[in-house]
Amino acid sequence: MESNITEYLEPAKTVYLPEDAEITEDLIKDLIKIKEKDLDRYRVLQDYYQGKAKITDRQKDSHKANNKLALDYPSYIVDILLGMFVGKPVSYTVAEENKEVMAEVQDIFDLNDEQDENTEIAKMCGIKGRGYEIVYLDEEGQVCFNEVEPENMMMVYNNQIKPEPLFCLYIRDDVRVDNLTSDKKDKVVTLYTKESIKNYALKGGDLSLIDEESHAFGEIPVIEFLNNDEGIGDFERVLSLIDALNLAQSDTANDFQEFTDALLVLYGMPQTDSDDVNQMMVDRVLLLDKAGDKGQGAHWLIKDINDTALENYKNRLDADIHKFAKVPNMSDENFAGNVSGESMKYKLFATDQIISQKQRKFKTALQKRIKLILSILNIKGSSDFDYRDISIVFNDNKPYNELDNINTVKAALDAGLSKTYAYGKLRDIDDIQEELDRQSQEVDAYSEAFKKELDDDGQEVPEDTDVL
């Protein structure tokens, strides 16, 4: 029988070339062939996220139950880490003198729905290990950016000690009105370099240049977002455990179904042929020529099920999946609302390491996005600004004990620490200065509303009395 465990999926290989490598049509075709080897892996990972696991391909044996239960661990793992990672939007801070430039950058962020874009790319990285984004100028000269699936992108690096992007290929089907229903389509390939953008048509084995244009970004306008150095997805390392649990759960369902479909055994009826056997499978009756240990007459033939061993096995698999994916089981009683904040830190320690790794990789990519945006703004003369002057802040979105958090802030204030430091401990405040400004405004309004006029002796003056 075919195995129901997914084979090892080899991560996509990164291609390194000499800095002076000539980008020929033959090189582009060779790179496309290398890229095609990764497509099956991306398809398998996307299928798992969408609920199509290896167990769903299991073939049915005649007369046997064949339940196919695919437990939704992949999407659970990705979505939980995604929520903890960018569930609260990334925020950006600059010095006071740079706020006008940041306002321009924020306008571009808003135009491109930056928060949703970040979430989509982070999810893409969680599923497939990497994602891509193309930055471009639209017809009106506005800076735009949009995510692209890794199946369609190939970044090539130079072979220096610290490799830098050399060029990038964007490969997709040439979809037209007249070939929508065609199974095989020609390809369109876009080559991005530091100076230009070239579009090629790939028909059969022939590659031909369609058009070429220069761009003003000063570097390759494509950003690679990595989930980790290896480009591995969040659930990829535990696929074999997920398959094993899917198999165990499906076989358990089969056992119970076959228990329900038990055969009735009748003794003393040996004259049977193949037609009788087939009819027995339909009628769920088994005929024997003599009595067994059950004695004369009839009894039900059922399969013994060791419930305890099965549940222990499945529970162990479930615990291992959470352990090695480093994702907490949020339905576990260990995450009840009355758990102390300190205890929660230790329970989420492994998860924190994954989130920190994601943040470092994502920050590098976000900095390149900002750098590409500023390159256009600087050309337009609206700024002379360095991307490193913008601080990228990832906001914590993990479960916590609210009472403990408030008590921590109160203790800091009681100890004489500054409000800025103390409020920095509050999990629900993203902009501390904004909160301090609001407090100041409320105090001023309160004082104005209750301010009393006093006479020379310091006594309150009635409202209808004029002060001389």
C-alpha cells in the first residue's frame, strides 16, 4: 500500500553567480528549469494549508472503510504564529524633525494598504518559507508595492562574502482571453536588474525580448521576505507527525465504522459459493460450517479496539506537533485566563524565539521597502532622507494577564519611575507620547472647567459678583 506519510520536501535552493555574470537568454532558460523543481514543494505546502493532506489521496480497498480525516494543524500553526507576529500592525517612529517626511511615506503606505500587505506576505512566508514583493510606479507616478507568490519569483545573488541580489526573474503564465481554458500556456518572464526591467516571451523553448525600460529605484525593485535562513515554512518540519496523526485518526474512524458494520456469523451453513460471499458482504452475514468457541447458533464478528492505547498514541502525536512546531495549544488548560504573567512567559518561551526570528527577517525586508520608496521621494525633491532614520517597531500580540500588566505599571509609577518608562510596559499602548498628550489635554480641560475666581483674600467669588 502507498505510504500516507509525505516525503521530505527539499527547500528551494538559492542561486549564486559571479558579479560580472552576463545575463543571456540561455542563462534565463536554465534558471527557469531550476525554478520548476521547487513548484511541487510549494503546491504541497499550499494544499496542506488549505486542508488537502496526504491522507486525502489514500485509495479505497474493496469492502473496507476508507475515512480520510485531515486535521487542520497547518493552518492552525501558521495562523497562530501570524497573529502573534503581525496581529497588531507594525508601527514606525521617527525624530520630531523628520515627521513631515514620514507623513509622505505613510501616505504611500495607506495607498497600498500596507497593514494588509504585511499580513499577506507574513502568511505567505509562514506557509512556504518565503514571499516576494515588487515595488513599482503606476500610471500616475505613485509608488506602489504588491506581494507575489514564491512560485513565480527567483532571486539570484552574487557570490560575495555577503551576498547581495544580482537580478530577479518574475515568471508567470501568459494568460489571454483566447487561452483561458488551455491547460498549457506560454510564459512571460520579467527580468529585474538594478538599472532596467526587461520583458520576455517564452514559447516552447524559445525566449524572445518583448520590451525594455529603465527604472529610477537605483537597485532591484523586488524584495525577498524570508521566514528563516533556510526558507522553511512554519509547519514544514512537522509534516510527518501531522500525516501520522491524520492516519491514526482516519483509521480510528475506520475501526468504529467497521465495528458498526459487524458481520453476523451463522454456523452450520457451509454450502456457499462466490456469489454467496459477495452477498454476505452486502448483507453483513458470515456463514460457517461448524460451531466455534461461541457455541451453536449465531454471534456478531467484531474487531477489538484498544481505545486507551490509541488515545495515548494520538495525544503524544498532538503534543509533539505543538512542541516541535513551537506553537502553543491555546485550548490547553495551561493557558487559562488566571495564569500569571510570569508563568505565561515560560510557556511561550519557544514561541517567542520563533517570533523574534521572524521579526529580524521581516525588518530587513521592510527596510528595503522603505529604502525603495525614499529613493523615489528623494528624486522628486520632497526629501533627502535615509531609511535608517525610521525605526520599525513590532507590537507584541501574545496572550497575557491584564491584571499583572496593570500592577507592573502601577509599581513602576509608585517607585518614582517616569511615566514614559512605566507606560512603555502597558501592552495595549502603541504610542506612549500620544497617551501622555491626551492626559495633558484632559487635565487642562478639567482645570478650566472647575477653575474658580478668587478675590484678593483668596475667597471664592460667587458667579453673579463682579470683581473690582
